[in-house]
Amino acid sequence: MNAPHLSPSASHLATTRPQARSLPREHAQRASIRVLVIPGLRNSGEAHWQTWLQRQYAGAVRVNQHNWHEADLSAWADRIDQVVAHASRHTQWIAVAHSFGSLALAQHLAWRAQREQQSASVADAAGVGPRHSRIVAALMVAPADPVKFSLTEALPQHNLGLPLSVIGSENDPWMPLERAREWAHRWGGGFINLGAVGHINTESGFGPWPLSRQKVDHLIRQQVLRQPSRCSCEDQTS
């Protein structure tokens, strides 16, 4: 679905740290907000917009799957969970998923919600439960069609409970536009029709893509405004 390339080791949490310049001043000295890149099948190559976007943010991390060629929803969602759990408990993630990675992200978020409900009863005497690293907002681009993978019933059918934007295409071979819109609304997200632009990957001409950065910056600003008192600066850009 994405252009194949020599992928990094599946056990390595790839972090790109470019020469950084600061985000707008309001982003300095605030919560530990980082960007989590979740590619689709066959990973995102060097020319892909996700690779470009990852380089825009110091501290950005890519979720590297154990098998880039097998569309195993549970294994992919579990890998997201492993990467998130590996970070500091104060870290908050802005997830940027493409294609099958979007389905894995939806599954991860549904699992997380279930765990949080189950653990609510173990809050301490002050009524404050444990704080964990977690995904707090997401951008899904050209999500894959669950029908193609017989996953319609396996995926969450409800609001995912976080700020979410979904970007689709009128001629995406991996997802009909109206079905992409339907899933976006089902998951509680806004939807953007980008026009007849294919699968929004390298093959359809999406290398450096300023709109993706604009959307991520907007999601970061939303989180900063929600919690101005406990932010640190891990979202500096290149």
C-alpha cells in the first residue's frame, strides 16, 4: 500500500532528531507532547510524506512493525501499545497514521479505553488513578478499507474519545470516499476530502506535505491549551 523500502529493525524504536528550530513561542516549556508516526503495510519509504513529517519534529517516533507485509490487526495494535508504553509516563502522543496503520490505531485506542474502564476501580484513596503515556489526538490519512481485510466487525464501532481528523481521497484504491467518511464519523472525527489524489502516498506524489504538518501543529496546540501548567518541550520542529 505504501512504497516498499529497506525498513529499520522491527525492534528498534526509530527516533529522528533533526537540527531543530523552535515551534511558535507558545509551545515552549510545556507538556511532553511527541509525534507518533504509524505507517501502513510495507512501511513508509524515504520519499513518503510520513518520513518527511517525522523529520519535522524532534523526539518523533515511528512504530516499527514486526512484519510489515502481514495485515495482522491485533499484532499491529499491540505494537503501538508497546511503543507508547516504552515512553515516560508523562508523555502525550499525537498519532499520525496512514492506511492500515489507521486501522491498527483505532484498535489500539479501543483496547486502551477498555483497560481504562477496568482500572477505574483501582484509583487511589485520593481518587486519582495512575498516569500513563498515552495517545491524546490523532490524524488518520487514507485509512485502509476494513472490508478488504475482513475486519469490519473486529474494529471499534464507536467514538474513539479523542480529537481526531481523517483525510480521504475521491479515488483511493484502498478505500471508497464515502466509506472513509462513514468511519471518520463513527470514530468521532472530522473528515477532509482531499479530492482525486489517490492513496495519498509516494506513488500519488505525496512527499513533503505541508498540510500534514499544519494538522499536527493544530493538534499540538489544542493539547497545549488544555494543559498549560504541565508541558515540557519535546515537540520542537526542524
